[in-house]
Amino acid sequence: MSKAILAALPIKPFGVAKQRLSERLDAATRSHIGKAIAERTAAAATDAGALVAIVTGDPGVKRWAEGLGYLTIAEPDLPRAGLDGAAEAAIFEATCRQRPWAIIHADLPLVTPAVLHEVFRAAEQGTVLVPSYDGGTNVVGGRGAMFRFAYGKASFHRHLAMNPSAQVLTKPQLALDLDTTDDLDRVLESGGWLSTYVR
């Protein structure tokens, strides 16, 4: 029987995340929303059958994750390691455990277990890329430790250029990550749970 995929969510400190939402939301609300979305994303991955790991260098996030029963992975303490370094640490852990892996942005307000299950199935077979609506890469999945990460603006095209045989899954539920006020408006227009946090 094959081992469950390791789904890793890199997470920054909740208190300093989402700075681009500051013109609409105060720090406490941003922190609360960030934590709520991360919890929903992690729960969706769990419900989709994954072993969920939170990648962080923040003690507060680590305590939060362990309090919810999630595995934690230390983010590399290296200059400019950033999201690339966090993702590399996650696939190293997955490879040591002989599991396929998926790196999932933790701020996907529309995510569902069903769509993640589809992505996980694809990742068990080979490299899979899920683009964001603005050209980023909201989910990457695969097997082994050879994937090279290149996050940042327009990262989907870089990832695809380096992995031309990757399967591309375009999913509305995974295309939107909450970074800007425009993203916030898109989520609120869709209705649902997030509107209870924003007046």
C-alpha cells in the first residue's frame, strides 16, 4: 500500500503576514483571517488524504500547528531562503519518508478537499503544477527531490519551462490566493465564510 502524500504548507508569522491588505484590514483582522484560511487549507488537505506538514521558522506558527496535530518542518534559517527554501525543506522531508509531496499555498480561501484530492492523485504519478490566476504557482506536486523551485512573480511560467512535461491543472478553487485587496474583493464577491470576518 502506497504512503499518503505529504502536503506541506509554508506559513509566515500570522502577525506580520498580508501587509498588502493593510489599507482595508487592521493587523489583528489580517492575523485572524490568515490563521483561519491556513486552518481551512490544512484541513482540506487532511480531508483529501494527505499527511499535512506546516513549514515555518516562527515559534508561534509552530505552536499553532502542533496544537492542531500537524507535523512541523523548520524553515531554513538562511539569507534569502524564503519560499523556495521552505519548499525544498518540505520535499527533503517527503523524500526521507518515501512519500510523494505537494507544496500548497496556505492562503487559498476557495480550496476544497475534492480538488486537492485530484491534485494529489496527479502528483503521485509525476510533476503537477497548479497556476494562480495572476501567473503564480499555488500548488506544486511530485515525487523525489529533484524539483527546483523558482517562486515569485510569474513563477508558473518558470516552473513550467523547467518542467515542460509537468501536468498542468487549472482549478478555480486553487487559482485565488489572498494577497491583495483585489483578491479580497474577489473572495467576498463569491460569498461564503470569509465575509463573516470582513465588515
